[in-house]
Amino acid sequence: MDCRYLLLSFALIISLIFAGCGAAVIGGAAYGGHKGATDERSIGTMMDDSIISTTVKTKMIGDEFVKARHIDVDVLNGVVYLIGVVESLSQKRMAADIARGVEGVRRVENQLLIGKTSVGQVLNDTILTSKIRTELLKDPDIRSTNIDVDTINNIITLTGIVKSQKEKDSALSIVQKVGGNRQIIDNLTIGN
């Protein structure tokens, strides 16, 4: 086993221990007590996914060519979803190559956009994401803690695991209502 992987695993376990019942923020995703209780994945799979996410993000931050600050890394069952904005096709390819090189990655879904984003656009995206999360929270039939919402340049991406097609349809309906005619990328999977 690679020493860095072992060290990263140890750091993850320590952060979870010190997090107690609160959420431990790992690789951009929050895993709290409620999420662990409602997530379709096993605790081991959730930890593996968190380690993969953290490792991918760390390697991207350490890379001089890939501008990782605008890249969100979500991982579900070993599948890495790269969401965000990069400046060039070369950066997009390099980000995917970095993710593919991490132990435990089964597949990479490279959904990175090429371009730039303004401060005003980031603010608009953040407000829209907050509105969507609020509406998802209001629906008692949606386990909203299992759904990650990202909005980048008015494109809304949902990533997560839902328990049924009905829950998925409900979540997408809410996003369509709140998001209006914006593009929606559906990375929701049913069950495990």
C-alpha cells in the first residue's frame, strides 16, 4: 500500500474522530451523522470515496498547470465527477488524468467547462444553489443531504444517491422549478 494513501487514510480517520457528531468536511462534501445514516453506501465505501476525493483534490492543488480552485471533486462508489471551470482543454484533460491516476478510481466523469467565470456570476450561482438546496430541504421525501448541488455559469449539477426513481424525479422537478430554463446535469444514481 502506498505510504501517502495510508497517511491520507489516517488523517481522514483522525478528522472524523475529532468531528464528533458534527459534519467533517472532506474534499468539498460534508459527511455528518444524518448523511451517514441515510446514505445508500456502506461506511467503508463512503470513507473510500472521501479518501479518493481528498487525494484527487490534493494532487490537483499541487499541480502547477491545473487551476484546482474552481474544480469540485465529487466521488460516488469510486466514480469521480469533476465539476467546475478551467481555462483550457489541456487543463480539462490534465484534471481527468490526475483523477484517473488515483488508486481506487473506477471511472472519471469529466464535466468541467472551459472558460472563465466572473465574480458576479459566482455570486449568482451561489444564490441559485442556496435556493435549490432550501427547496430540496423542504421536501420530506427527499434525503437532501445525499444530494450535492453545484451551479457553475448557470449550469446546475446534481450528484448523489437517491433511494428511488420517485425521489430522483421529485428532486429534478424542484430543480427545474427553481432553476427555470437553465441546463441541469443529472448525476443522481438510484440505490447503491
